[in-house]
Amino acid sequence: MISEYLGFDSDYIILGLAGVVIILLILIITNMVQIGKLKKRYKVFMSGKTAKSLEDTIIKRLDEVDELVAANSSIKKNIEELFANMKCSYQKVGLVKYDAFNEMGGKLSFSLAMLNGKDDGFVLNAVHSREGCYTYIKEIVGGNSIIVLADEEQEALNMAKEANMPAEK
């Protein structure tokens, strides 16, 4: 009767539906086996701890992460302030020892140049003689002096300008 309405034999439809049912049963059995394995792994994971204690542990760790993020931000700000302050500190040095008078031995006179990151600073010159020691200071702005520098002072200034700068970020 049904075959008259459809125009083909209904046995093929029944066989096709039976095949689909068998495939679905196989899929259901496979899923049940996988769920069983997952339940066993979950029980092993949760053994010895309650869900509440696990939740407390996770919340504690998240709070610690928040504290670390805040501390990292503070440390980053402090480092930036240190780099800004470091540019104003004397960080490049040049020293030249020399004998101011040929009759005096030992190279007791010296020129000391100290510069900051912008090449501002000073050159200190100490001249040692038999009568005493005399010191002079000359201001350095942008790596140059308004007052003419002696050879030893210029050499100390050049050494300071060529000194390695600390690494900037």
C-alpha cells in the first residue's frame, strides 16, 4: 500500500532507517564509555579535596596574581623614576694624572671631569707644586666649556664624553 503512494518499495526505507538506528546506538555506546572514563578522571582529580577547598585555592591564587600585577606596576613606575633621576647624576668620569712641573716627580697633579647624561658637569684641576696644591674648577655645559681648557683638562673631558653610558630602555 505505501509502495503505491511512494512509487518504490518501502523495504528500502525500513532498511535505511534500521541502519541509521544501529549507527546511533554505536554512537551512544561510545559516548557512554567516554563519559565513564571522564567521571573516573574527575574522581581522581577531586580525591582528597572538597570542591569548596579547591575553589578557595583558586580564589587565593587569583588574589596573588592581582597582587603581583599591582606590584609589577609599582616597580615599573619606580624604575622609570630611577632612569629619569639617573640622567641628572654624574655618571661619566675622565681622569688624567700628570706632572705639572718637570722638577716634581710622581704625577701628583690631575684633571678630573665628571658629566651627567646630558654632558653637563665640571672639570676639576688640581695642580701640585712644592709650595702647595691649587685646585680649579670649570663648568661644562653640553660637553663644552666657556673657559679655555688646558690640554690635560680637555683630555679628561674627552675621556668622560667617551665613557660608556648605562643602558637605556
